[in-house]
Amino acid sequence: MIYSRPLHTRGIDCASDHWVGLPTVLRFFEHCRWEWLRVPELGLVEAVHAGHGFYVTEQVVALSRRFGQGVSAEVRGALRKVGRVEARAEQDLVRSDGVLLAHCHIRGVWVAPGGRLTRIPRVARGAVTEEPLVSARGADEPGTPGSLFDPPSPLRPGTLDLALPTEPPAGAHRHTLRVRSSDCDIFAHVNAAHYVRFVADSLASQGASPSLHRAAVRYIGQAIAGDTVEVLTWPLEPERWGAAVTRDDEVLFTACVDTERLHPPLQ
């Protein structure tokens, strides 16, 4: 079964580079997953009513092209594997003309109220499919340089071949922040997309580009409102960074992200 959900990008979805940012794309995918849980064929609705839900543990996301506001698209999703407590899914963001904008692989675990791992209802296994999420890559689209409405839409690598980094080096840049309640999601801990935003903010604080187009992330622990966390970032190769979010030296999140500099900035 392929699940799809339409969307239309808005000006408030765009970052200062005039493009829809990677954290926002992660939110598009997340919103689709919540809607997906309502599908009767998954057999999960009553459990969600009772407080069960999926915690994402890992995801890899990549933009296949840059895009701005005013774009009509749909999020497509396919459930690829369901185990005892873990499920894997694939999602694409596809423009209305069939051009691929972004794609993502996700691993998540099914949890009961209070955060205890629990068995995924057996009926969900019937929704697993090998059917492909069909899209086209297209070509660079020049748009109007500097435009708020029609920025250029260049291609990006779009592959999901990023590897998570090893432990941060001693000289990693440290950016300290305090978690706000608005950073937290329905489970009362920091939302997955906000961790990626923390990384972008840390890069900006040291003069690096916060414009992300690809990320591999792992969620290990849970930060909550009021926590003081440190965001560690370090270069791996040109425009590629390792990152970790820690609380009192406990690692909560790790990532590898690809950035790009804008020459000249879209202003």
C-alpha cells in the first residue's frame, strides 16, 4: 500500500536562503506519518487513542533539488518492514509534475504510554509493500535569482549514502542552548526536526553555512523543556559536518549533515 498526502509549500516554510529548509521537509514527512497512522488497514488507531505511538530512532533524508514557496506536491510513503517492535518506511516528496524533491528512509519503534517498547499489532504487517515510489529527477531549473517567489531550483545529489560519525573530537565546536517548550512534540520531548535545527543553529554560530540539504541522524535520548544541552559540531570534509547533542555528557542525538554555501546569497 502506498500512502500519499498533498501539500502546498508556503512562505513561512522557507529559510533565509529563500528555500524550504531541511528541518521543514522533515516536518512534512512527520505530518504525513501521523496521518498515515489513521489508515484503518494499519490497525493502529485504537492503540494511538490509548497513547501508543512511533518514536523515530534513525532517519536519512536528502533533497534531490532545492525548492521554494508556492510548490504543489505530495508526500508518498511505503511501509517496507514490520518487526516485533520496529518498523521501517520510505517516504518521497514529489512535485505535482512527478519531479522528486526529497526522499527519506526511517526506522522507528512502537512504544506504549510511558515510553516502553511494545509489540506492533500484527495487522500492520499486511500493509508492507515493495511497490516503488515512482518519481522523476528532472533538471536544474534557473528560476529568478534573488526572487522570494521563484528562486532557482538546482539539483542536489539526493542519495541516502551518508554514514553517521564516530565520537566527536576534543576540539569540536560547542554551542549551548536551553530547550524551550516549543521545541517539544506530542510526546513532550524535543521533536526530531528540531534536533536538526539545533545543528543548523550551531553551524551558524561559528560562521558556517546553516543551509542543509542532506542528513543522517540517530535519536538516542530524549531532551525535554528546560534542559540545557550542548550541540557539538566538527568538520568531516568540505561542507560535511559531524554533530552531536549532549546533556551532561550524555549523547542524545548524532548526525552527519551536508551543507552548501550560497554564492552570492539569495538576498
